[in-house]
Amino acid sequence: MSTEIHDAAWYDAAYLEYPPYEETPMKHMYQQVAKMITRTAPVVDLGCGNGYLASALKENNYVGEYVGLDYSPVAVELATACFQNRQLSLPYFENFNENRYQFYTEDLRNWEPEVSGDTHKTIFTCFEVLEHLDSDTDLVALVPARSRFIFSVPNYWSRSHVRTFDSVGTAFSRYPQLRFNAWFILPTKQPEAAIYLYDTIRRADKW
């Protein structure tokens, strides 16, 4: 998760307190996203954290190539350890090619996507990230044209949020580079707090 409010060390400490995938209260969101992703499609996960989406994909028998990028070296270490079967032991982690899942430390403010004739086949994802970034619109603008972009934002404040999204439609006006195909309102443990999940396409006419 990249941010302009807290440095990587702040997030390193935060991730050490995060529960494993099977205990996260937002597991239902990652499971829903995993079902939305074609089993063979390449995935680039912007702000992958400690591997929640990667775990949900593997649970859903994903066989594509996954790349996770995160600002926090600790988050990347936790995700890598999980997929090397050192930290997390679950039945669906047996007998799979761990090289399909790669995790790298990356400051998303400096991210430069690789663009080719097949880039639009890649699904870009971004969960629990944009609300932390002053430069969130810059990151969305970097998603390659015609690529599918699945992301989430909250309707509530937290200690590291720089903004909140009061309604589903707030994202429509904030990210005009996207064509919104579907959206969902997902509950959290807190009353009246929700996560908005969007399935979009990066518009070519807004490149």
C-alpha cells in the first residue's frame, strides 16, 4: 500500500498486526473479486498488502500469472512467506506452482506499467489503497488503456485515510478515466461503514 501521509515503516508496523487471510473481516470482498477474475488472466495487484487477493485467487483455483506490488517490505515478506508455505498452511496451497505468484516492493507513486499489444489482457486490481493516496488520480491514470481495473474505496474515515467516498457515485466523478461496468456495496464490521467495490475498464478516449 503506497501512501503520502505515512512512510513505509509505518505500514511495516501496521502489517505485523494484520490477521492472516482466513481471519480478515474483509475476506468476503477478496473472495468475491476472485470469482470475478478469469482463472487464466494475468493479474497485477497494486498495493497487494500481505497477499489477501492472491490467497483468494489460489483458493478459487486460479492458474494465471499474478504480480503483487506494495510499498511495505514487511507486507511483501509476509505475502511471499505465505506462498512459500512457511506462514500459512491451508489445503488449497498444496501442489501448486508458487512461481505463478510474485511479490515485489514498489512505491506506486513511481510505478511505470509495462505496456504492449497484450497489456489489455491483464487485470489490474487495487484494494484498500486509493483512499491513502494524495495522488490517487495519478495512479488510476497510469492503468493502461482498455485494461480491466477492479478496485475498492471506503465510505468511512480511518487513521491513515486522506479521503472518504460518501456515496457510490463519488468515484464516478473522481475517476473519469474509467468506464464503470458494475459496482457493489460490501458490509464491514462497523454499522453504516461499507466498502464500495467497482469493476471498470480504463477508457482509451481518456488516455
